[in-house]
Amino acid sequence: MENVSQEDKLESIKAFQSTIHKSENALSNMAQKSNNTTLLQKRLQAFYIGLALLDKQWNQKAHSYTKEDITEAQLVLIGLFPSLESMYAKAKEGSPQKTLLERRIRAFHLAVQAMETYRL
């Protein structure tokens, strides 16, 4: 895995925590409205795993995910890149949204790298 500054590590952890928080809220709202939550649940699981693997990589925290869990999470995160990059391209330069997307994309890339390490 590439060398990552302490600031990037903190921003990546925060990006995952923010994404998880927003996804948990969305899942709760969708469940109340009896909407299909399968896709969101799958993404949320990938976010949990991504965060856990970054924590493992940088803070030596343990996780209990299997290689299959990690592989599936990696595919989910990789599948999100096209839409994230599309939103990033459309975001106004210097806007908070663009900054958030920048950090989220970076965090997801780092998590995918960490997942590759643990899948082997």
C-alpha cells in the first residue's frame, strides 16, 4: 500500500465514518417507507469493511471479515467509482461538495488497496 500522510489517514477515516452515518440514516428512512434496501445494505457493509481494513492497516485494529466479505466489498467500492467521479466532475470548483467527493474517492481508493492486501 502506498505511503499515506497522517492527514490523509484522518480524512479517509472521517470520510468513511461520514458515509456510514449518511447511509445508516438513509437505510432507516427507506425501511420506514418499506422501500427495497438490499443495494444500500450491500454498500453499507462494504463501507464497514473498508473502514475496518483501513483501521487494521493504519491502527492495527482487528477485524473479523472473511476473504469473501472483503472481495465482495472491494467490488462494491470499485463499482461506486464511476458515479463518484461523475459527480465530482459536475461539482463546482472549490465547493464543499467537491472537497467531500475528493476525500471520499481518495478514501475508497485507499480501502480498495488495503482490501487487495488482505485478500491475498
